[in-house]
Amino acid sequence: VLKPGTAEDVAAIVKIAAEHHVPIVPQGGNTGLVGGQVPDESNEQIVLSLTRLNAIRAVDPVGNSITVEAGAVLQTVQEEAERHDRLFPLSLGSQGSCTIGGNLATNAGGTAVLAYGNARDLTLGLEVVTGTGDIWNGLRTLRKDNTGYDLKDLFIGSEGTLGIITAASLKLFPLPRTQKTAFIGLSSPDAALTLFNNAQKLAGAKLTGFELMPRLGLEFVLKHGDAMRDPLSSAHDWYVLIEISSGGNEEETDQLIMAILEQAFEADTIEDAALAQSQEQSKQFWKIRHLMSEVQKQEGGSIKHDISVPISAVPAFLSKATEAVLKMVPGCRPVPFGHIGDGNIHFNVSQPVDADKNAYLALWSDMNALVHAIVQEFNGSISAEHGIGKLKQPLLSQFKSPVEMQLMKSIKQALDPKGIFNPGKVL
Amino acid sequence: VLKPGTAEDVAAIVKIAAEHHVPIVPQGGNTGLVGGQVPDESNEQIVLSLTRLNAIRAVDPVGNSITVEAGAVLQTVQEEAERHDRLFPLSLGSQGSCTIGGNLATNAGGTAVLAYGNARDLTLGLEVVTGTGDIWNGLRTLRKDNTGYDLKDLFIGSEGTLGIITAASLKLFPLPRTQKTAFIGLSSPDAALTLFNNAQKLAGAKLTGFELMPRLGLEFVLKHGDAMRDPLSSAHDWYVLIEISSGGNEEETDQLIMAILEQAFEADTIEDAALAQSQEQSKQFWKIRHLMSEVQKQEGGSIKHDISVPISAVPAFLSKATEAVLKMVPGCRPVPFGHIGDGNIHFNVSQPVDADKNAYLALWSDMNALVHAIVQEFNGSISAEHGIGKLKQPLLSQFKSPVEMQLMKSIKQALDPKGIFNPGKVL
């Protein structure tokens, strides 16, 4: 494990590694879910930890940008932005330990993608150590720049296989002054989609959260969560958590969320809704959403899929995938939830009650194959926000055309001719 | 000139051209400003016109996407979106004849970048004929997809030098219901920047237009435009045109623009403002902005620069560049205007009154060099939205580091090994 302190250190390491053909596995906060940051078992790979490269290099509140080193922890960057009355919107469960370098290498998503985009959309410029051990200084803070190829977006999301990101210039936004949350009961994913389109029409970019959850997910939270209560008085098949953020005052934000709910009640799109009356209640609503994944552990084995389909295809995907897994494992309990406004569903399937956990989990690959085939029918993605890493590397060539695989291999060969950057990951 | 009717035709042409090393110059509406779409004088280059490939392949109003072929005219795509009660926001002077393929090849900008981003930000997926004459089908309509390298963004903005875009899946947005425009007089670019930051804080993504103009530009418009009137009763050194668009009702939009203006008056940020009382008046305000470039022709020679700097550096850039050109050509008349919210200024400089036009225009390269050197001091871009093409190709290596030039050349070599795609452009 090497812990360089400057981009120059990283460049020197890459030069030596290239000369001696030593593989380098870059690592940030080590929170990735697909093993992209993990070395193989050969004991011949360098783990290059970027955690000492963690300076905030510059903040420009008027130009709405911040330049930070790769090892800076996401939460530190959020806090630095807030000190300047600005928002850095990227927001993840692991934000207390994940790093900006890792966020960009994996093009991280999270709950703020709907209004602000993913890590890629939040990046203005990069500093990268290349396959030749040179430092590319692409740390621009421009909103418009049409001078040559878009190198930045090639490195973002390449999971450390094309170069090592050492610093980034990121976008900042005005800090919202008011937020309002509602917990809504409705009958189907179709109704949720109608609500989403109407809410977006009224609120535009002020619609900063729109999360879908099934009844079973809420039941798991009520059963296993600590002192959790159902926000609504009767049961509904599906739920949506909606959040509005605004630079305007409390009254305007209230009016906006009320307009969305009134329109939805009048059109029979929704069955019931609870409006958070305090910050505390708003946190409780979000806690239901955040516990959704964790409580599934209490219900035995859970087979997981991080998929996306075109937004309009979410209801059809859910219905088809649910039917397929129930046919494969009668009695299994799908708990699909997530960012329906991005078309991104965490299609997690809990084991049948009283089934054998290990026997159920042995079906992981088979169920993945079944669900991913349905994803493919809808021209969807088998990794919406977690990346490919080591875990899904064997799947990539099954879901990409030979033409696309060849394009990617040509680029890998061009930028990392010695093959030292994170071998065995992605491609 | 070849005019293929399908992507398969394009692929067949590329295969033959690659075999015989015949250069291909892709062309859309032929409206580019830097000669990217123009063949050289060898008579040995194929002009590949995409204009017959102009179908609207699919519209998904619920999923907010549209899939069109490269030769579809921008305005046709805007109109198709509107028929489905949706907005395709890309908006350019040449929208009646420019094509989507050209828009993407050059990563087109325009007046809606502030709220919606440039062509790159509006693209979900591409279909591209590659250097091997294969068709890459990357026509996804997903909002989140972390499966491998971002090929899409590599082709966008590469000006036909890496592959030929034959179709694209694009983002649609809810159609704004109300719009409100104001014409504002103020004392300096610094004041304009303060106004911009406060307006963005209040309006967020509803701030859809923010254009800076100098007094001299307005005077040219009043003098040479047809029946144009000064919207304000007295003269101001600088002007800002501001536009608010919203999914809400007229009253809300009125309140929002009034709140922005009141705050600015109270803080002495602005000197005067006229609020458009009708659609007709709003059009008149925009006409002043749109005539800004054209009327400069009536004042003799004009030397032009399409530059961007970090937004916060716009005032300092304007002051330094103005001083420098006045020192170089005493009596010359800078008319800098444009998208200050994107940091993108069209720094056009009219000749001194009564000077010889040709003698003045002979200074074009020298003045470019002077202004571009100042752009570089501010880490800016010498081509914010028009691209590199043939015109600025000789400049690129002066403004990019050897490391960046080498990265771009490696990619060009990897994706176009025969060098048949638009040689002599960009690199």
C-alpha cells in the first residue's frame, strides 16, 4: 500500500510501475460495492491510497466552483461548500468516508441525482496522472469550453482503469433556503409515474427527491426499525417520498407542495398523503427510505440488482420482473425501491419465509441472469449507479455489443498501453 | 458529395473509404462557424451529407426522451417535442437549418445553456458509425448507467474526427407555462455578476436567460435596427436581459421576477429596469440582444472572439482585455456581449470611426493573440461554443499542454487508425 502526498508522487509511482509492469489499484475511502478498489490475490499489485491527497485547493463562491484533491472526503467537501453558503449536492449513504476521487472514478449517484445529476454532471475539470506517468492539468472551472475531445468524461466512471484522478474542480449551487417533504400512499408504480411527471411539471428543478417504496418494504421497516411509525393511517400498496427544495421562502415552498398534492388528489393519482410538519418529521420520513435496504437483512437472504430502465418503462419492468422471480422461487418476496425519477430501481428480492438462507442465496447468479435479461428487453442497465468493478466484469461482454466492447478496449489500449491501471476491473 | 439514406449506407461508405484511405468530411446543415464541415481544396475528400437521414425515430413523452436521426433539423425536433407538450431546449440562431448531428458533433451552446446545459448535457445516447465501418448502437434513454466508458461524450464535440453520428436519443423537459422578461440598466459587469448570483439564488433553474450587453451595443442597435426603441428612459453603461420561465402560473412568475428586481434595487445593484408587459414587448427586448452581432457590420470591420472564463473572472477579463485592445488600436470600439451566466463573452471589437476597414481587419490574428493570451491568464477557453474546426486548429497546440495534445492524439489514433475522419480538423 502506497500513500502518496502529492500528484507528483503519484506520477513518480506510475512511471516506476509502468517501467516494471506492476499493476496499480487506486483506492479512496474503500466503500465501493463492486470490488473496483480491491487488489487481486496475487500479492503483486500496488494499492495506491489517495487518502493523504485531501486538500481543498480553492473555493470560488461567486463562480460557484470548488477545487479539491482526490482523497478529500465527500462530507468534508459538502461542509466546506456550506461554509461559503453553497451546496455541493452529491449525497450518498457512505459520505462520511467515501472520497471525491472514488466518487468520480465510479460516477457516483445517490439521492440528489434527480435535480443535480450524478458525479459526472457535477464536475467541471480534472487533474489526472496518465499511463505515461505525466500529470494532465485539466482543472478548468469553465461552464463552456469547446476545444477538443472531452477527456474529463472519459476518466470519470472508468473506475481507475485509464488513469488516476488526483484532483477535481466541482460545481457548487445556491444553498436551498427551504425544504418540504411528503409521504404519499398510492396504488401502483403507474400512479407513481403519473405523480412524478405532474410534480416535475409544476416544480421543475425544485423537485429534489422522488423515491418509490413498496408496502412490504415499509412493513419490514416498521417491524425491524427502532420506534418507526407508519406516517399514514391505513395501508397502501405503494409509497412515494417527495421532497421540494427552494431558494424562496417557506410559504412559497408550502404552496408548491400543496399544489402538487391537490392536483394529484383531484385526479385520483394518490390515495393519501402526510406532509411533514417539522424538520424532525421530515427526517423520520427519510429514515424510512434509508432503512429500506438495511432491514432486509433481518428477513433472511436478499438477492440484489442495481438496475435502470427508461423512466416510462419502470412499471412494466417491475411487473414483469416480479412475475419472473415469483415463478422461479415461489414465495420469494420482492422489495423493489429507489429512484423512480431516474429510472433506477434497487430490485432486491427477500427469501421466502422459513426457507433455507444459504440454499436461497445459491440462486444469486441464476436470479441475476433472469432479471438482467428482462432489463435488457427494456434497453436498461445492469449497473445503474454502482459500476462494474470486479463483481460485474464477467457480465459486461454479455450485455454490450462486440462493437462497444472493441471501442472500449481500443481506448484502454491507447491510454494504458502497459495495462497497469486496475487490471481485471471493468473490461 | 454522398447522401446516404440509412446508417447502414454510412457504414458501407466508411468501410470502402477506410480500405482506400479516402478522407470523409461529415456535413449537416453547413452552418458551422469554424469550417469543421468544409472539405479542403485537394478534391480528394468525400463530403458525407447526413441530411437525408432525418427521421424522428421515437418520442417518449412520459420518459421525456426523443430519438432522432442526425440529419433532422433542430427546429423540426423542437416542434416535434412541442407537439407532445414537451420542450427540447437547445436554441440557436441557425435552428431553422442546422442539424442535430452537427449540433452534437460541435457540442452546440446557444441561449438556453444557463438552465438546460449545452448539446452534450441534453444527450442520453448515440448511434455512431466507427472507424471500422461498424455501427455502434448506443441509443439508450437511461438517466443512470454506469457500465463502462463514457463513449457518448467522446464522440460529442469531436467534430466528426472520431466517428460519424447517425442518430441520437435526447432529453425532453416539461414545457414552461409562463415566461417573464426584464431589461435592466446597471453600472458595471461587477454589478451584473452580483445580480446574476442573487437571481440564481432566488430563481434556481427558472432563470433561463441572463445576457449582458454594453451601452455601445445598444446604441448600434438603436441606430441600425428597424424601429428599435431604448426600453429605459436614460442611458446606462451596461444592460442585462433577464428571463424567468416556470411551470407555475403567471402570478407566481410575476412575483419571482419582481422579488429579484426589488432586492436588486434595494441593494443598489441595478439603476433601472423595464418589465415586459406583453409577449410582444418581451420579443422586442430579445430582439435587441439578437441584433447585437448583426448591427456591428454597419460600423465597419469587427474583430471577433468566442471566449469563456470562470464566471467570477468575467469583470476582470473585460477590464483587462478592453484596456489591451484600446492600447493596441487607439479609438477601437469593444462591444463585448453574451452569456455572462456561462462565463461566455463574444468579445467583438469594432474598428475606430473613419479608420480603413481592411487595414483594421489585417490586425485580426494579432488582436486574437492579444485577447487569447489574456483568456489564458484567467484559465479560460479560446472557443467557448463554436468549436475548433479548421479555423482554430493551428491555435489548439498553443493553448493545450503537450500532455493533453498527446492524450487526444492517442484517442484519435485508437478510434480512427486510418485517419479518414475529417483530417486537418481539431488536431
